[in-house]
Amino acid sequence: MEGKVQEHNREIHDIARRHGLTENEARILHHLDQATELYKRLPDHHNKDISSRTTYRKALSRLLMLRVVKRDQPEGWLTEAEEEYRKLAEEE
């Protein structure tokens, strides 16, 4: 059991390093990948629309990607609210 935990932790650290994620962000991405694989393995006796599942997975991955980009380049990737606040501050 301890070996599996260590292997899991190595996977998480590798994901974090490769993608510039925090450990928690890497765990999320890892679990998204696991959930996608598990979903693919479900029995086919019901409608298993993998394309919609993939769409949601991509959207969640993009949220993680945006966190990395904003962390690395905070001034270049402002939200709409942050841009509005900046414009108002410049007008004063």
C-alpha cells in the first residue's frame, strides 16, 4: 500500500513539474484524467456520451491552465473585473 502511495505522489509531483501547477492543481488534473478513464470503462448499456465528458474535462483543464498563466504573468492576463478596476483607477 505504501508503495502505491509513493507512486501516486511521484505522479502528482511529475504532473506539477511538467505543467507548472501547484500540488493541489496537479491533483485535480490527475483526478480529471482518472475520471475520464473510468468513465470510458463504464458498461455500454446506457448512453455514454464521451464527447460531452471530454468537453467538460477540457474546460476544467483550461481553468487550471489559466491559473498557471495568471500566476506567471499576472499583469498580462487580467479578468474583466480586474481590467475595469484598472481603467477606473487610471481615470482618477
